[in-house]
Amino acid sequence: MTTRAMRLPATTAGRTTRRARLSGGDLSGLGFLAPFLIFYALFLILPLVLDVVMSLFNTSLVLPGFGSFAGLANYRELFGDSRFWQAMWHTILFTLVSTPPLVLLSLFFAIAVNRISRGQWFFRLAFFLPYILPSAVIALIWTWLYEPGYGLIDGFFHLLGLGPPGWLSSPSLALYSIVIVTVWWTIGFNFILYLAGLQEIPREVYEASSIDGASRWRQTWRLTLPMLGRTTTLVVVLQVIASLKIFDQIYLITAGGPNYATRSAIEFIYDTGFTSQRVGYASAASLVLFVVILVVSFVWLALVQRQERV
Amino acid sequence: MTIRAPLRRENRAARTRPAARPATGPARNWRDGLFRRAVTGVVIALALVWLIPVAWTLDTSIKPENATILIPATWGVPHPTFAAYGADFSATDLGRWYLNSAIVTIFVTALTVITASMAGYALSRGTFRGKRLLFALILAGIMIPPQALIIPLFRELQSAHLINTYWALILPQVPAPIAVFIFKKFFDGIPIEMEQAAKVDGAGWLTTYARIILPLARPAIAAVAIFTFVWTWNNFLWPFLAATSPTMFTIPVGIGTVVSGVGIVNALQMASAVLGALPLVLVFLLGQRQIVEGVAGTGLK
Amino acid sequence: MSAHRQTPAQATATQPHRLNRRGFLAAAGTLAVATVAAGCSNTYDVASGFTGTDSGSGMSTLVYWNLLSGGDGSHMQAMEAYYTRTHPGVNLQSTILSWGDPYYTKLAMATRAGSPPDVAIMHVSRINEFGPPGLLTPLSLDLLAEHGMQPKDFTPRAFAKAHFRGHQLAIPLDTHPLVQYYNTALCKKAGLLDSSGQLPPINGPAALLAVLRKLKKTGVTPVVCDQVNDQSTAWRLFYTLYSQGGGKLVAGNGTKVILDEALATRVLSFISQMAAEGLMVSNVDNNGGTALFLAGDAALFWEGEWEVAVFQAGKLPFSMQPYPAVFGTDVAWADSHTFVIPRQPSADPEKLSMALTMIRTLLGQSLIWAEGGHIPAWLPVRATAAYKRLKPQSNYESVADRAAYDPPAWYSGAGSDMENYAGAAIGTVMTGGLSPQAGYREMRQAFETLSKETVPV
């Protein structure tokens, strides 16, 4: 706890006096920053550092201290661990499959709803209400919906005269069932972002093109979509990063099954660290995932910078 | 960095009121009208589909248990009963979980708003050396996913003997770099004259901040507070790890971990789903617009 | 305030929507007031949540965790009710957590964090995982005797299994093996019942196949054995047959794999053959398998004995018997529920005594427990005529003395990684997705990987 606090005076120690924008001393500025910095250092920076350190040791959840030094052994084992790569693959596959519908469908909803003059509250309710439900509630609702035999979805299939597939019990299908849950659950967020983006587009632009004789379809294609470019970038990147961190709905609905067919990277980290108690190994896995997310974030930053300059 | 298009700046000045939607004049031709009606129809249909899971949950929760295991599944309840709701309260620590969620969420929201707004203000107005560096460091923190830190965080709090206390649930959720960013951006947009006037009158940082800045910052505070509130209330992973005894669970953890009954418990489970969702749904229904705007405004988080 | 910096929230604020914001603030305010009120009214001990001193275990409170979420859960609740009635001075706080790894992870974490329950249920097969790191309070035989429990009062095999490296770490409640349920009406139609209306014991693979084929000819599903979503049953089936052949799996607390390839492959081939001939339906999950048997669509059902209440409630004509002796002996996979006292942060003899009294009381109610299907480990009940009269539960009573517990390894036990990984391979063989040889290789691979992992305890 003292590490961070001691660093602050050092950075201001050699400062030259400058004309302050507000007289009152620079230290009180720091005083305002300090509370946040303390939390930040303790609960974001320090854990990250510990992650790195523990990944080099055979730390156990049970025993105190760091355990025996392992060097890069954890990483070597990790790269040969098929279960880890399977978990990573499930995460990436999930991201690839869930992002298009979450982006495109929400865009379609937003454009369609934006045109409707009355009753927007209804659509906001329908699409956004799921978003504020906790994952545990989502899991209960959808496990029941997917229930073999008694569930509503199976009932619907019976109605159509089709034999329902094993939604959560088939290793090849389970992940897609979770994708469906996730689309239902989180589309509201993107929907809202797109609505906000749409409402930024001024009427005059449409009025001008209407006078020019452009059809509704043309307007959408040529005007609306390009102007939503920035919002789309935001939506896509947020979606991708959120998907890479997925844990809740998979753990609560299938517990990573059947046969670990749906286990995500975070769940692998949880299983390794808390169930198998191998904290050092789990830290190494955490860092690998972190690097992946970091790369995606950098790509986003680059994209946004480029768009800013336009 | 702003998420608004540069185009917006000019048009803000040009238009007299916020843009609502594209001109909804008469369709240009019959094909256009058909297209529009089809799109509207589709989105209405999908919205109704979107409501089905919640409707089905409510439907199941008021059925007697043996009415929930009909094949195929049927809507409608000849003899609806709220027995499952009562049973859920008595079978689990639901009341206690509500309390825990409330305590944790309120504390986290308050602490986040306070520390982040102060930090944002300091970064906006301060001139201490290293300000740029610290800001960059905080920005970089936006890219750290908390999920990747669960292992060392648990170790940290375990060493401090804080696991299974409210502290363990509250403290790690407080630092939110994105909130600092939002506040800083917001304060950057407030002209400095008022504060300089106050300084001339002899007001210190704290007074200036409390008397002048905070009242002006209400929109940003609302946005951050709302988003933090919703996100903290619904957070599962960290409270799942940090609370080891059922009396310390928050709502999501309690519902996701504790078995509320034995045997056929479908109505019971749906009742617990409804009860678990209820607080935020109520808050949502009362402040729908605020929440939506808050979420959209803090979109980056 | 420059116009071009307005956020949507600001735009809202300047518009007449104060009602909504007021609404939100009102809601949040109500929440806050309710919190304070609840805290002050002493309905809930909020302060302890901050100080961490109290894990809910005041002097007169007993915190009890279990994972009995199945049909037997209601029996446990009946037993708890008896205890509460006869001990009005104690507030028994009982919590049911989800079965399997989540339960054990939570139990271990709570114990390490210093806030464990006072008494908990634990499968005896998990003793190799909880024993070494000292997560359980050792129970001296004198202490047990003081509370009315002696080694001779328990099923010897179960009591011995609960003994670990010189300490008694658990008190067995029952033994629950894999059994064979059979639909008496369907078996009668196939001409399989003897003169007393029972299914005679089946010995040897040929005999079992013959029975299954005969049943298939009558048009029903011969046997259902689930493996979807939960690999436990698949594991239990394999392990039963493998143990019947005398096979061993691991040595050195799991660090050495001594899987017998020939025997394992023989077992898997047999399983595969049943699947291939359509004699065994296994692409259902636990509920599905139970439902299939309950509906009278399957003649035989291989599962743990705890589903008995479901079929009795459904008025199904059925009975139960020990699992057939297919590969030589008639042992069967089994596990035992036991009571454990997790290691407490500080020794509390009174609390310990309270816990032991509760355990002794519940053991005395073992007949209720037996109704749920389990074989009581408490001999004073197991030996009674009342238990013997419980049909069909007492049909398989002798299996308790030849139970094949999970291999002694730190990674084995109920809901463990071992059951999951090996069970996954076996389950795929059961559906025909893997050949017996491939299934064996996968299973071997799983064991090898587990055995090489650094022992965390």
C-alpha cells in the first residue's frame, strides 16, 4: 500500500514553479487525485503486477507465499495445454459468432425504431430490459427455456412437428445456444448506442436528400450507415472485448460443458486457480488472455485515432 | 477522445432543436411505403419475440409446480398461485442478499463517483508535474480487464483477511478509469472563469469543487452513477469469489449458487429469477430514460 | 458551458424530464433508507459484514452446508426438522449449494478464508483432496464416543474410508451405489421374472446381453443410462465394471497411473457393444433418463439409488437390485455422504459439541434417509426390521459392504475433474462416438495429465 503513495511526491519533487491556472498550490491538485490513485494502485495495478510475478512461481491457493520458483515453466506448460487452447478457441469462436448478429441486428432495430414516431418506449423496454437483468437471472430463464421436454423451445419444436435438438446437451450445439442467450441479453446495449448515434444525425441531411428524390432505402444506405461509422466502430470493439471476457452465462448455464465444450478462457482460469488451486499457472493464463485483449484494444485505439483525424 | 462525429459540431449550431428522426413525410412511391411497413412489421414482431422469455418466466412462476412439467409446454395458468414467491423467501437468504446488494452497490457507486470526479477535476485543473504521465497511466487502465485479475485480487484480499467481508466486495470495484476520463472531459468543457473568480475570493480547492463544480457536474455524475449502479448490482464473478458464506452473497451470487428447493422446482426457480431481477427492473421502470442516457453516455465503459 | 461538449445526459437534463430523474433518485433513495432501516432494526447483522468477525455462527447458531439438491434433499430437510424440533435452543442455518465442483470449491475457499460452515456434508471420495491440506477437523474416537458414536456403529467399509492417515476426518451417513432399477411389468412381459416376481441376479456379460436382447424384442428400450451434460453416470458404469474385474487405476495418491489396458478396453468394448446393438439408450441427461424410466418406456435403468422416491411417487411398478455381476465379482461403484467439521479459525469446543450432537441426532433418523434410497451407514438403523421392510430400498443393502469407492487420488471424487474428463471419454463411447480403443486412449490421456499436475495440497 505504501509503494504507490511514496511514488507521488517523487514526481513532483523537482518541479519548477509555474504559473498555475488556479492559484492554490499544485499539491492540492494531487490531493484530489490521490484517493482514486490509491484505489487504482491497490486494485488494478498491484494485481496486474502480482499476476506477472505469480505466473513465474508455483503458487498455490492453499499455501502461503509464492511457492517455488518456476521461471517460464508455467508458460511452457500452458502452450502445450490443449485444454487451455480449447478454452481460448471457444472464446474466440464465441466472439466470431456472436458479434455479427449483435452488431447488425441492433443496427437494424435502431434504424427501424428510429423511424417510428410513437411508442418508442415499447421497443426500448423490449430490447433493453434484458440488459439490466443479472446474469444469474438470465441463466435461470434460459435453462428453463432450453429444458429438454418441458421447455418452451422444445414445445415450439414439437408444435412444428420437429424433433428438438439437444440445445445444451450437444457439444456441437451448446455454444451456439449460449450465443442465442447472449444476443437476447445484451443487444439492448448496442441498440441504445446506435439510437443515440442516429439521433445525432441532423434532419436537414435527410430533408435535403428527400428533396433530391432519394428513396428511403437509398437514404439509409448512402447517408445513415456511413454516418454511423464511428458508432459502429465503438459498438464492434466493445462487443469484441466483452466477448473475450465472457464467463457468467457459460458458467451458470452449462458450467463449461457438455464435456468442456463451452468452457471459456476466463472459466479455465477460474477452474485452474480456484478448483485446482494452481494460482501460478492460472496467473500465466490470465496474462495470455490479457495480452490478447490488449492487442484488440490497441487496434481499437488506432482505428479511433484514424477516424478522429478524418 | 469523443465518440461524436465532427459533423455534429457544425450542425449543433445550425439546428434549433435536437434531431429527432429522418423526415417522416409521405412515401416517395408505393414501394417505399411497402418497404417501410415491412420493416416496421418485422421490428414489432421481433420486439414481441424479445419479450417472450420474460413473459414465460412470469407465467411459470405463478403456476403450481406440477403444472410446469406438462409436455408440451403450455401457456396459461388455470389456478395461479404466488406460493413460489413466498417459498423462495423462506427457503433462502433472499432478504439478506437484497441487503448485501444494496450496501455493496451504494457504497461502490458513491466511492466511484467521489474518487473519479475528484480525480477528473484534478487532472483537468491541476498543474502538478507528471500530470500527463498519470493521466496516460490511468487511461491505460481502461484496457485492463478485471476478469484477468481475479486470481491476484483474491490473494491480496486473502492476505489482508478481508475475504467474505463487505470490504472485499466493495473496494476492488471502486477504481474505474473510464469514469475518471468521463469526468475529466466534462470538466475540461467548463470554462474556468467561475473558479478563478472564486479563487480570487480566497476559496480553496475543496470549496471551489464542492460549491461551484459539483452542481454543474450533475449530468456527468448521473451518467457515471447510473452505469456504475447497474453494473455493480449485476456483477457476478467477483462477488462470487469474494463472498464465501451465503449470508454475504449478493443477489446474483445467491441466485446462481444456492439451491432454493429440492424436487421439481421450476416455478420456484422462476420466482427467484423474478425476485432477483425486481430491484433493478423497478429502478429501470421509474428512471428508464435516465438509465438509457447514462448507459449511452458512458458507452466506452 | 460550451455547446459542443454536451453529452446526451446533459441534453436530457435541460429538457423537461425531471419526473424520470426524480423517479430514479426516489427509487435509489428508498433503497438507501430501506438498507439503513434494516441494518438498524437488527433484523440483519450488518456490522459483522464489515468487521468479518462473525460468519453467522453466534453461540446458538449452527451453520450447515450440504449439496443435496436432488430427491433425497427433502429427506434431509425432514431430518433437519426433527433436529430443530428436539433442540429448540439451536438455530440451524442450512444452505443447499449446487452439487459438484462448485460446492467443493466453495467449501474449500470458505475454509481457507476462515469462514467455513460449522458442519458440512462431504462425499467420502473427496477425502484425498480435503485431508492433506488439513481442511477438516480430526475427530478423536473419545470425542465421538462422548456423543454416542462408536466405530462399531457404522458400516465398516465406509467408516474406514473416512479415516485418513491416522485421523478420523468424517462420520459416514450412508453408502449410495450404482444399482439396477427394473420395471416389473415390462420384465414380466418379457418373461424375465422368477416365481416371486423378481428379476433374478444376472451373472456375466453373455447373460446381461441376453436379457437386454429379450427386452428389445418386446419393443421397449432395454436399458437407459444417461451421460449427457453430467458425466458422473458414465464414469460410475465404467468404474463398476472395471472394479468388478479387479482393476486398479492409480497409486501414490494419484501420481501414478496403473490403468489396466486390457481390462479397460474389454469394459469399454462391452459398453460399446450394448450401444451399437441399440440395447442401451444414453443420449439423455439425468432428468431425461429418469423421465424415460418413469414413463415406462425403458425396462431397466442404471443410476444411483436416489431416484427411488420419484418412481414411487409416480406409482411405477418397479423394483431395484444390486448392479449385475458382469465381470466376475458383484462390487459396484459407490460413494458415501459423510458429515465433516471443516477446520475452524479458532477452536470452539461448545460449537463442536453442538455439531456432533446434531450429527448423532440425524444419524438416529437414518430410516427417513433410507426412504430416499440410500443405505444407512448407521448400523443401529441398518440392522432393524423396519429398514429391512423398506422395499425396494433394502434390496441392495449388502452392496454397502463391497462398495468400490473412487480411486484414492487427490483429483478424484464426486464431481471431480477425474470423473468429468474420464466420464467424457466413456460417455462418447456410450453414444458410439468413439471406439473402445479411442475411448481408452482418451481416458488414459486424461489420467496421465491429471497425475502429472503439481499436487496443490
